[in-house]
Amino acid sequence: MADAVVLLSGGIDSSTALAIAIRSGHCCHALTFRYGQRHELEVEAAGRIARTLGAADHRIIAIPLGELGGSTLTDRSAPVPRGREPEEMARQIPSTYVPARNTIFLAYALAVAEITRSDFIYLGVSAVDYSGYPDCRPEYVEAFKDLAALATRRAVEGWPPQIVAPLLHLSKAQIIRKGIQLAVDYSLTLSCYDPDEAGRACGHCDSCLLRRRGFSEAGLPDPAVYQPGPER
Amino acid sequence: MADAVVLLSGGIDSSTALAIAIRSGHCCHALTFRYGQRHELEVEAAGRIARTLGAADHRIIAIPLGELGGSTLTDRSAPVPRGREPEEMARQIPSTYVPARNTIFLAYALAVAEITRSDFIYLGVSAVDYSGYPDCRPEYVEAFKDLAALATRRAVEGWPPQIVAPLLHLSKAQIIRKGIQLAVDYSLTLSCYDPDEAGRACGHCDSCLLRRRGFSEAGLPDPAVYQPGPER
């Protein structure tokens, strides 16, 4: 079976995308970035997921994206937004947006696909229950597909990597149900943008809110461990 | 005037692109990568060029691209091709090709453009006198333009960065003549893929051959310092 590069952050979506790629029979090269994110603990979660689901290997690439600035996700001196309503998420790109992050991740994925001779690149973006990031939208994914068809030696030689975004039109609840079918252990994932040192989730950032709502809508218990607070 | 991000390697093409961007009146943010290239001395050349031409600032970003492998340009244990004829360069992608390099560089340029609120991104690729790299071709640049129009917050807000490749259809001789008009001091540039420790060029790699032929066709002396050898 063909090899696939899978972008793996350690959250629900990318873990489910990895499970789908593996179930599709691919030999999967998981790819995670340490980019100065405040929730760097997600890199450990990605390692647990890659091992548990059976990725062939797991590359962790350290890149100085946070140093460029422009995001509360990489600037620990600024708070991340909390308590945003779904309508607000759909309307306004939040301060946790990291400039050009998915383009940078996908560009590295192109390089890894070239080196591993992978015919597929999986990414777990969803444009349904999401934070309004520009580089998670279907039209963005389409544009990257067109670029990938031209960008590399393998593309020129007739083997352009196919960009696969299997969750693009799924709600968080649908993603979770699919992952459960594929035996993803979501207790190993980390979604929170602002976990404490013990790795407990804040429960109120966009990512926690989307996760909690997803499990609720799926009618399933959320195995994440949350920090104690007034709401629980 | 609008700000511009300019990808600057320290060679002839990107230095000329910077001169064109500055002459166009842009406030220029030069961007150079230390990516494990064997000719890392080009980063110093880029610094000299950025200062001399008057870039507003110069970011040098260190990225672990060489560690991924797949190129003799980042693997010092393998030789770079020497003495290739123009026809061969046009026909065959050489081992100095670095997987997805321009896509990675342009992805970072998108991030810097977002942070600096730049409306333009300049890159000095040419598809005339070049080594046959897939990510220097006009169709590749077009595809990246389409991606850039969708990828960032500023794009969504109505300010997509314009990708400008002013040298795309120029020969090396034409590029050099243009640079001379704009007072680029080519003695400050480094083209060679395999310079010695003193920074002297090998004279025989693709990049040296293209440079030497360019100056010859332009009828101008090449100010590069070459290593002593049988041919000079």
C-alpha cells in the first residue's frame, strides 16, 4: 500500500485522520511540529497517539514559528480567548490564529512526502466546528491541492502527492463517532490551548469548547481531564 | 508605500529582486533561511546585500530542513554535480534540488507578510537560466498566488499578499544587466553551492556555471572570487 504523511497535532481531529489513514491501509509517517505553542504538551499526546494507532514512524520537527509572533497561541504573556459562542467562532478569526501555520505545516509535509516517497498527505482540518481559521477552509485545501500537484520532483515525475482532508465537512460529533469506530483512544489526546502543568484542560478556550460540545452532541463521555473550576 | 517581504538568499537573482522591490518604493523586509545548506556563507552575503541595498530589516530564520535529507545541497558527504551542460540542466532535476524548499520559504514569507502587514512578497526565481527545479516554474508561482489569496487573515480581510516574481522570464544576463542598472554590487553576492572556507566559488556547480555564463553573455566582468583550478 502507498505511504502517507499524516499531520498530527495530538488533538481529536488529527488523531482521527491518522486512524482513517491507517484503516485505509497506508504506511503512515506521522508529522508533528514543536513551534513554540503554549500547549506544547500536545506533542507528547501526538507521540502517544502515533504509537497507539500504529504509525510507521513519527517525526517531530522544531520550527521557530512562535518567534515570529502574531498569535496568542505562541505568546504566553497574552490570554487566549475564553467562552466564545459558536456564532462568534464562525464570524471572527480569534487571536489564537497562527499566521500561515497550516501552509508551513503542509509545506514541510510536501518535503517529507518527497523523502518518504509518499503518495498521500492527510490533514485533519474541519470547516464545520472550527475556530474560523482561514487555512482550514475547503477553498484553501483545494488551492493547496493544486500547488502540491506542481511543487515537487515527484509531482513533476508523475507522482503528485494527493492532499486528503477526510474530516473537512464533518461536525466534531461526527468526527468523534468515526474515531470511536476506529478505536481511537481520545483519553490520549490533548485539545486545550491552555493546559496547566499537569496537562489538565482549561475547559473554556475555543478548542475545549468545541471538544466538549462535540462529545455532548455525540452522546459520549469526554475522557479529557479538566482543571477544577466553578463550572464543573 | 506598501511593505514587501523579499526572499533573499544572497545570490544574484534574489539580490536583484530586492533591488527591484526597493526601487518600486516598498519598505522591504528581507527574509533569509539558514536551513543546513552547505553554502551557509550565503547567509552572510544576504546580510551584506540587505544592508547595502537598504532593506528596512533582515530576518534570518533557522529551520531544520537539511535534517530531513533528500538533497546534496544539505548533505556534505555527497558531491554536488559539476560541469553540467545547459541542455542537461533544462532536462533533469539535479541532486541539489531541496524537497519543497520554495514552498517552505514562501509559507514563512506568508507568515512574515501577515505580521509586518506587507501587501507584497517578492521572490527572485527565474525559469530561463535555472537548474530545472520544479518550484521555480511559472505554473508553480501561479499556483502559489492562488494559495496566497486564501491562506491568511489578511487575505480573508481583503488584503491578500501579491506574489511578485519579477525575474521569472529573464535570462541570467538580463537579470545581471537589470541589477547593474539598479546599482547592485554583485561582488557582495555568493552564488556557489560549494564554496571553500574562504568563500571562494568552485566555478563548476550549476549555480557557478549559470552565473559565469550570465556575466559572459552580458559582456560584464564577474566579480566573484573563484578557487584556483585548471580552467582559470
